[in-house]
Amino acid sequence: MCDFIEETAAQLLSAGAFKLWRYCVRHKDNEDRVILSPKMVEKEMKKDQYYRSRDELIEMRYLVLEDRERGVYLLRW
């Protein structure tokens, strides 16, 4: 990952959203898709922080929901 992309995300996102974004970067597949749920990130953050952070990433267009039932998101750079 380019340092510039990470630095920009760190500046634009809240601490929780940046933490979730880093999780997504580490767990994405080759097509930049990631499966997310509060249970999957419970070691990283609490459930309410997960939802706030996920919503922020969607609002800031870092994540795009692809499959609600499976919790699949497309990670955008």
C-alpha cells in the first residue's frame, strides 16, 4: 500500500474509522472485497464503534456495500 494513501486516510477519517479501514486493507481479497461484521472485528473494537466506523467509511466512500446478507464490501482507494 502506498504511504500517501494511508496518510490521507489517517487525516480524513476518525480514529475508529481509520482502524477499521486498516483492518479492511489487511483482510481484503485480490479484488479489494472484504467481509465485515461486528463479530469479525470484536478484537479490534466494540460493536457500537464498529457501526459508527463502518458508516463513516461508507459515507466517505471508502467502502461500498455489495452484498448485505453476506456483509461483503468493496474497498475503494
